[in-house]
Amino acid sequence: MDSPLVIDFARVARKTKLPADQVRATVELLDSGNTIPFITRYRRDQTGGLDEEQIEQIRAAADELRQLEARKGTILRSLETQNKLTQELRKQVESAETLRRLEDLYLPFKPKKQSLASKAREQGLEPLADEIQNEISSAMDLDARAADFVNEDKGIKEAALALVGAGHILAERFSESVELRQRVRKLFRKTAKLTSTKISDDHKKNPLFKDYFEYHEPVTKVPPHRVLAINRGEKAKVLRVGIESDTAAIEEQAIELMVRPDHTHAEFLKGCVRDSLERLVIPSLERETRRELTDKAETHAVEVFARNLKALLLQPPVPGRRVLAIDPGYKNGCKLAMIDEHGNLMALGLVNITGSEEKTAEARGQLLDVIREHSPNVIAIGNGSACRPTENMVSDLLSTDLADTEIQYVIVNEAGASVYSTSAIGREEFPECEAIDRSAISIGRRLQDPLSELVKIDPASIGVGLYQHDAKPAHLKDTLEQTVQSCVSFVGVDVNTASSALLRNVAGLNQLVARRILEYRTEHGPFKSRASLRDVKGLGDATFVQAAGFLKVEEGENPLDATWVHPESYDAATRLLAELGIELEQVGKPGWADSFAEALKDRDRTELATKLELGEHALGQLIEALERPGRDLRADLAPPVFRRDVVKLDDLAVGMQLRGTVLNVVDFGAFVDVGLSDSGLVHVSQLQNDYVRDPHEVVAVGDQVDCWVTAIDTDRRRVALTMIEPGTERPKPEKGSRRKPRRRAKPAAKEGEQTAAKSEGQRPPRQKREDRGGRGNRGGKRGQRGKRPERTQDRHGAYEKRAKRKVVPLTKEMEEGKEAMRSFSDLLQFVQKKEQDKPGEGGQKN
């Protein structure tokens, strides 16, 4: 295995805004093969108590820096092979801090595909380009000098073609200038707008994208979900997507940088610069910007999905309840699964809740019989199709025939249940059941223990995100696997009862080791201690260290085996207990928490850490693990919302308070299930009084929240909600009053709205450079700044499209060769016109 590339820890520290010594320790732990859950819980002394998110940030930053260093090595080797590596170039490559800067430096030396410039070089026109650029005396008369390069065998039939070829070489040189690309990129990013228009007028065919039929927004302000929505529309051939920028200002700056005003062939070179921008540089920057927008948006979508998935996996369990699970449906009826307190299947059934009154009454009676026969504590209803009719029937039963019982019902997110029902693990667990039976079983079990059941399902199939499936599959898969591993390790598992799906997601384990643990358990019976895990084939010392703390043995030989104390810390734990005057056998017994707290309350922890030769973080972790040895960390979270009555749309009124469960969190707010047929939306602006940058900072999937009705749309059966209690809202500023500007980007202007340059944050028009010194590729002095032409925008604030510079047609005398051409642009027109007169002959375009 290759050693990881050495990196500058100070740069990682700057990027993550964390102390360099903590960064170094964390990277070294990661490089040694430790998992993030293990480092977070059991290496706090080394990391200084960094949490999981901070460690992940360090890992990502270190990986990014290593990719940069690896690319530098590849480029340096390529330059050495080409004999182009100078000391100055080596210094520039080694000091590059971004991949973009690195690729700009490498661009002139990068192996090139066939292009107009490479064709011109093959025709022997590079000397002519050099003479023009360097003002060699032999090229003072361009037409005369170009005539010397006419060679019909090489396809140069006249002097004009020689000049065009030389111009293409110069255009490519300009496009490869690091300084030009940096300056143009900066102005391009500042003025670029993402645009989209409809391709056809068939609105009804694709109504999902109607918001983007006439869309434009500065690329610096486009939120991730819009980028992905627009990409979808483009892929579906509904939208035409592009990027507009202030090309007039870009052209002016590029010419100023690359062409001296007093250059003998200034006009010719200006034409080459324009050609370079229009054909090479700006299209390249457009692709680069689209790619970066998409990468950023995809990363964001995956992060949103991962956060929502984590919240869903960590929902508190409802143990010890007998559950009647209902998988609602219209055509195939509602499948019933009776699950006992331990998750075992007791009975199956089927009722049809729709149809005639007679059939509905029959279904009601069947459901009542099942409930009376098996006496469930709770009824779990999947939130799929027919959920609300099923809920209405259950609620009616609870308020009439079952009014004297304490049975409640709860709506369960059934996302992924159908995937489980047809999966290999589903068939293995319930081979005698049909797929629809397994879906109902999954719904009931995920109420009892969400984590244990959801780990059996491909996390990408759990619909708690937005556009995550537009991301690169490998990135999505890796992130979700890390999320599941984090959740399983956070909760821990009982090694004697855990399924293979749970075990393989424990930090340090994999599918093979998980299977061998199950085989060992089957052959030898329950594990008596953590130490006996070492007897499992394939579970070596390194794996044991990573996984042992997350694998608990209830009622084993050592009471510490049922706690979060890692086996490597058993000696320290024993010494701590002895120091406190507590016997090891007392750990976890009734009254343990109170007695441990009493023994600890008067002890100085700093002195205790010194006496036990432990770091303060290690001691704190040890005490935390012993305070509540068998606790399920999910128990501290709010349980699901149990109901007996249905919330009806007709019963709602503006201002009414409701309690609901957060189903999904997206960039623009949160969807909350308050018991209606459809979830209500709490817009991001209604999550709290303060400005909310990211909804995930306020709510998470599975949260139980209080909210109030702000609007009711009976026609569309939708409800708008707020989490800001009525009467506590902050007053909005009066019209015309000054308001402190937000740091975040404003939303795009609506169609027809005027967007002034000042509101876009642009500078006032600058003065044109009257006496520009400029500079060519060999240098030159810069003149005084003067007035620039104003940047032209349309009524939406969008810049004119690229073809804005008026093309002056050739005169008849120019076409006949009786009058000199004014610029390289004239020359291109002349050659293109001649090519158009020869049907069937095509030319290259790049």
C-alpha cells in the first residue's frame, strides 16, 4: 500500500478553521486506518475533542490537498518529459494552491487535439505568427510577407489564408496566457448569469420546468436546487441553457492586456484577441462555470440527503409495543401485519377500505376483529397511497368501538419498504411471505426500531432529499454508506441479537466479518464477552480495536462489556471505580446512576485525571460511558406523534396550532406531517424569527414541532404553516425604510421586474482608457484609466448575448483585392465568404 502524500497541515487548518496541531493529529489517525466514528468517540485526547463533522471536514480537506499534490506530480513529470520544465515554471507549479491555477499553468504544454492552430503549424505558418507578434521588419507589409507562405500543396492557396492561419496560432497563444485567463475569469465570474429558455411552446407537456422558461440569475447567487432543476430540464430537452456575460468589458480588458496600442500590427492582433475570446476562452469559461455550479449543487444535494437520512435513522425506537402495521393501498387493498413486542411476525391479513358502502363496512369489521384478537398497543400506518382513507377508518374505530381502549395510531414513513420487500434480505427473513406482506412487516418493525430496519434498505431508496439522484452515483453511495456507519456506530449494537445488516455497518466491520460473527454465534451460542470476538475468523486485532467499543454484550461476564467503555480502557475504568470506592459488579445494577453520581460529585476532575494518568478528554469520556451504561442515545429524542383523532382540512383555521412530524428538509423549508392528506410546508422564512441560512440548522427529519396555520388552499388542499408563534413575529420594515442588507444572495428577479446595476452590486461605469499603454506578451506600460463603455443590460438585467459587436461588412474593393483590409476580423470574413462559395467543403471550428 502506497504511503499517503505528505501535505501542509497549516493549509488544511486554514481551510477548516481548526488548530493545526488538532488537524495534524486527526490526519495521522485517519492515515493509520482509523474510522471516523472510532476517532470521534475513542481518540478525543489526540484530536482535542473534535466532533464527527469536524473530523470529516479535515478528511475532505486533506483528500482535496492530496489530489492537488498528485496532479502537480503528474504535470511536473509531463513537463520534464517534454523538456519544457524551467526553474521558474517548476516554482509556479509547486506554489499553485488550486487545481484551476495548476491547469492554467499547464495549458500551453498540454497535449492538444487537432485544432485550427495545430493545422496552421503543420502548414508551416508559425514563423509568420512569430514575425507578426514580435514586429519583425520582414513582416511590416503583412500581405507581401504572407504571400511568401503560399503553398498549394499545404492548402495555402493565397496570402489571406496564410494570415488567417497565423491569426489562429496567435489566438491560441493568447488563450493559453495564464494572466489573460485569470483576468478574464475574474470579470466573467463577476458578470456571468445563468440563463434558460424553453425549447418549444408545449407548456403542458413539461409544466415542471415552467419557472425556467425565461430565467436568468447571476451565477454567484443561483441556489443549488435551481442548478439541478435547470440541468434536469436541459437533459429532458425542455430547456436551452447558457451563460451570458459582459463580453464587451471582457474584450476591452483582454485587448488592453495583450496588445500595445503602438504595436505595428495592433489591429490585426486585436482581431486575434477577439477570436481567442469568442472561440476559445469564453466557451471554456462557460463550460468551467457550468461544471463548477453542477459539482457544487450535487455535493449540496448529497449533503442534504445525508443529513435527512441521519435524522431518519436516529429516530427514537418504540420498544416493547405490540404493533399492527398497515401498508395502505387502493387496488390491492391494505395489507396487515401483526408484530409482537420483539419484532416477530404474529399474523397477516388483508382488507379493502375502498369501494361500495357494503365493502367498506365489511373491511371495517375485519379490521376491528384483527384488533380485538391481537390487542395491539399501537397501529402503524404507512404514509403511501390510501394512507388518509385508512387513517380515517382507524380513527373512527378508536373513537367508537374501541373508545374504551388506549390504542393509538401513528403515521410511519414507508419510503423504501417496497425495496425491502423484493430484496434478498427480505426474502431471506420471510421466505414464506409475499412481497406485499414484507412491506407491511417493514413498516411495523421500523416503528419499533427505525435503525435496525432501515439499514436493510439501500439508503438511496429512502426519499428524504431533493435532487440527490442527479448526483454522481459513486459520490452518493460513499456518502450514504458513511452516514449509515456513523448512525449505527453512534447507537451501538447488541452483538448477540444484531442482524447482518446492522453488523456490517459497524465501524471497522464489513459484510464478510459480519457474516462470520453470525456463523460463530450460531455455532457457539451467544457471546459471553467482547474478548471472545477475537475468536471470530477474520476479526483481527486492528478490526477488534475499531469495532469492539460499538459491539455490546448484554449480561456478559464483564459488566463493562455492556457499556461504551472500550476494552482498551477497561484498566482505566477499573482504577476509576476503585478510586471512587465502587465494585465493578455494581455497574449497571438498579440504582447505579445515583450511586455513581454521588461518588463522583465532590471529586476534582483535573486531580482525578492526573492521579489516574488520563487525559481530561479520556476521563470525561470514561465518566460519560459509566454514568448511563446501557443507555440508547436515541431515547433522549422526542418520540413519534401518536394520535387517536384525524385532522381534517375543513376543521382548520388560520392561526390554529398543530403538532407535526418533519418529513423532509430542503433548501426552501421543511415539509411537516400534521395529519392531513398532504404535508404542509413551513417556508424557510417561517422557521424562526431570525434569518435562516440553512433550514437544517433549525429542523431535522423526524423532529416533532409545533406550528401554526398561516394559509389554507381548499381547492388545492394545501396548507401553509409557520413555526413562529403568532404575536411574536418581528415587525417587517415599513415600505421605503432602510433595511440592513443580508449577507446571503437575494432571490432572482421575477419576470418583468427591473434589476438595476446598482442593486446587482456592480461598480459604477468606469472611465474609458483614452491613451492606453497596454502591453503585449513582451510587456508594455499601462496608461491612465479612463471611461469604459457602459455594460448593456436588458430589462431583466441580463447582458446582451455574445454577438453584440457590430460586424462591418467588407467593401466591394476589399473583396476584389483593390483595398487593404482593416483587421483580422475582415480577413476572417474574406476567407469565410470564399469558403461559402465552395459548396461541399467544410472547415474546422476550433
